[in-house]
Amino acid sequence: MAPAPSSQQKVDLREPRSWRRTRNRIATALMALSFVLVIIPLGFVLFTVIAKGASVINWSFLTRSIPPNVLPASFGGIGPAVLGTLEITALATVLAVPLGILGAIYLNEYGGRRPLARLIGFMADVMTGVPSIVMGLFIFSVWVLHFGFSGLAGAFALGCLMLPIVIRSTDEMLKLVPDALREGSYALGATKARVTLTVVLPAALGGIVSGALLAVARAAGETAPLLFTILAVTTANPNVFSGANTSLPSQIFVNASSPYVGAEARGWGAALTLIAIAFILMIAARLVTARFARFVR
Amino acid sequence: MEPPEPNIVTNLPRPEVAALPQAGSVLGEVIFEMRNVSIWYSAFKAVTDVSLNVHENEITALIGSSGSGKTTVLRALNRMNDLVPGARLEGEVSYRGQPLYGKDVSATAVRRRIGMVFQKPNPFPKSIYDNVAYGPRINGERDKARLDEIVERSLRRAALWDEVKSRLRMSGLSLSGGQAQRLCIARTIAVEPDVVLMDEPASALDPIATGAIEDLMRELKSQYTIVVVTHNMQQATRVSDRTAFFYVLASGEDDTRTGVLVEYGPTEQIFQDPRDSRTRAYVTGRMG
């Protein structure tokens, strides 16, 4: 049914043509353009690595030992590097993540505005900016010179790198927990430890876990801290606590600087493997976050 | 034969006695006794020289405009202000005759007996069941059957059971504002406190939910002592037995303001026959 003819004066509700409208359109176009510019390098990297690496990847490539560089791509694989990356990163995670989470809990729940807490927070920020190769050199001088190359030394270096990231991301997540929740728990007669363990941590857990997994993914891709701590050997070393080891980033570094076609192809395969590991970690982070966010929404 | 009742002729009004809250009232025992209490937040003196008594099984309302220190006084009664950095209290607060701020007194032990419901409903991001069971659990209750019983009883007393009994495993955050506030009340009474402090428990709720909370308060009065901060004067007249009126005292010289207790007495007297002109202005709506 058509609306009855109205005697009211017609009101123009359209956006008037004006400089404001033009500015709005320009800004929107600029944002769309920046998005495209951001996507281009990312897409290009992914495309190149997949194009050059996918052909060599299969199960035996991931498990066989590393052959001499002169051999073509159909020989050998990167098994020792996959093993090394997994064991060293896992050890670094075990060392750094609990320590970082506990440190952040101290900073946020216990330290308050005490000088010690402020100092730790400041140092964590400074550590975030330390170049990763410096971490490697540090571990080289205080550990490797005395005890030799080992996966453990590499894990120390990666742990030093992860620690400030874990502290910062956990700290941010704890800050997001509303004080009203803490007060609700205190008002029931809970001690500080109880409040932290039963209310604050569960409420922040999703964010803490995904922050930690991002730190793990970051560490898994680091080359520089490992150069001086684990070397890059060609045989698998399942003992992470002693003896030189190798890792995917180190292997990519070695293969990329080699002139042989086979070694280069294996390098691309290793790069794609590394990206896949990081990707799996990211997905895991998302799933974990969603799982813990069940009650938060 | 018994001697004749001495006050048989007292059908005359005796306003002095009725107006004095400390005058050994015919009602319950004194639960809280505040004597010359002043509270600071760092350099800011939020409340100055408050003295009042709270009686057992009564609802005591604290009214007054924003910034008059009602909430600060309320939070002093279960030592929630301890959690605010820089908060400091002077004067005496006793709870059932014991100094609340004594040397050996644990704030945790105090809060187990004196619960609190906040202005904004703050259910934990846990299931409805775990929200109510939280307090009993931190007090060491592990027995599943007993927890089930406590949860049901508390939710029933908070008039929420029928609405949530089929979804106890759902998040406490899935409830509406009024339900969430009743959940918080259930959570508070699950630990069987002696006193329930309420900080504007209905200010974020619609009139129907507010009515439910008020009914609940009257219901709980038989078992608990309730102190409630409210901005809503009708609410104070509807539920409370005694009313304390707080006022912001501003000093022109050094531009400081602080909250003071102007008048305290039976609710009926405060609203119908206030002694102080500021109380009269406030309760008749001419101020604040």
C-alpha cells in the first residue's frame, strides 16, 4: 500500500556534496590501497616459497638425513633440521614460557608500583629490542665457550628471545582482566593467590596461550641466535642436551649460500616446512583461544 | 501481684529516644560500630568523622549525592578499601565488638563473614554453577553432593533457581543484567556470611529487576544484616529500617571536598521528619 500523501515539507536526508564527503572517500581509498600494499609482499613470499619448495616436499624429505650439497634434490632430506627445530624450540618453550608467565603475574598482580616491578617491566621492554644475534653471542660467551655447542645452548638463546615477548603479552592480557572480577573474588574471602589462580588466570588464559604460541612461532624461525650455539650439522642429534645440532633456519641459511641446485631446492623445501610449522602453531593458538574463551563471552 | 507498668503513660511521642540510633534499640545487637572514622585516598580525604551503628537483621541504607563517601564507608566495613593503593582509615570500626582494623585481623577472614554485592553485576567468566560454588570451594568444600545442595539453596534464596536450573553449566556471562546481579547475590550468600554489603545493587537494572532485588533484600533480612548504598530514595524508603544521609562538604578556602554524615536515624524519621535542613532538602528532592 502506498503511503498516504503527506502535507509535511520534504526533508532532504541525502549526504550533501561537500569537501567532507570527498575527504572521506579519499581516506577510504587510501586505506584500501595500504591494505593491498601490505598483502603484496606477504602473498609474494608465500607464493615463491610454495612454488619452489612444494615440489621437493614429501614424507621422506622430512625424515631423511641431510646429504652433501652437491647431490641433486631427489637425494636426502632435512630430517635432522626438522628434529632439531622441534626439540630446541620445545626446550626453549619449556624454559621461557612458565618463567615469562610467572614474571608477568608478579608484575601485574603483586609488584604493583614497586621499584623492582618497574625495573623488571622496563628491562623486559629493553630486551624486546635486543637484536637476536646479540642473544646468540651472549649465550656463546657465557655457555658455549665453557660447555660446547648443544641444543640446550640454542634453547637458552631462543628462550632469552621469547622471554620478553611472553612477559609483555601476558602482562597485557592480565591488564585486560577487569578489576571488578578481582574484587568479586576478594569479597568472598579469597586470598591474593586464590584470586590470581582461580579468577585472573582463567579469564586471561586464552590470550596468554596465544601470546606464548606467537612467541614460540617467532623463536622457531630464528637463525641468528642459533649460529653460535648449535652450529649446523648434517646428522640427526636426538640428544638436545649435548653435541652440535641443526635447525631449519640454520639449514636454510647454509643451503641458500651454496651454489648447488640440489642444495638450493632443499633450502626452499626447508623454508616451506618452517612456514608450515609456524602456520600450524598459529592455528593451534586460535583453537586454544576459542576453547578458553567459551565462558568469557 | 505485679507492680504497674512504669511507662504506662507514655502514649506521648518521645522523639529524642526514637531518633537516637545508639539508644540501645529494641531491635538486634550492634553489628558495626563506627567511631569518628575518616578515610583518605592518598592525599584526598574522602570521608570525615563518621560515627554510626549498624544493627543486626536490619537493612541500613546509606544515601546522599555523588562524592559524599557512601561507597567509601561501605567498603570500609569489609576492608575492600585495603585493595586501593594509598587508602588509609583513621578512627575506630568494630564488628561485633571486635576492632575490624586490629593488628591480628585478616582482611580475608573479615570478608568471609562480610560479603559484598557490587554496583555492576560481576559474575566470573565461569559457569553459573561454578560462580555460586566459588566461595564454598575456596573455603575448602570439595564434596560434590554438598556443593550441589549449596548451589541449589543459594540460587533458590536469590530467586534465580527456576530461571537457571536447566542451564547451570552455561556461562554466568550469558545472563541478563538482573539475573547476573541475582547470581552475584547467590554467590555472596553461598558462603553463609553474617553481613551482606550492597553497593547500589539495582542501579544498573530496570524497575522489574529492581523490584525483584528489593523483595530479595527484605527476604534476606531475617537471616542477614544488610547495609545498602543507594541513589534511589524510594528504594531506601521501601526497603530500609535505618537511613544515613551523607553530604559533600566543600571548603571554599582550599577547594577541598569531603563526605560527612549529616543525619542518621530510623528511615521513617529521616524521610518524614528530618532534623537537618540539608537532609530535608535532599529527601524532598530540592538538592542533589
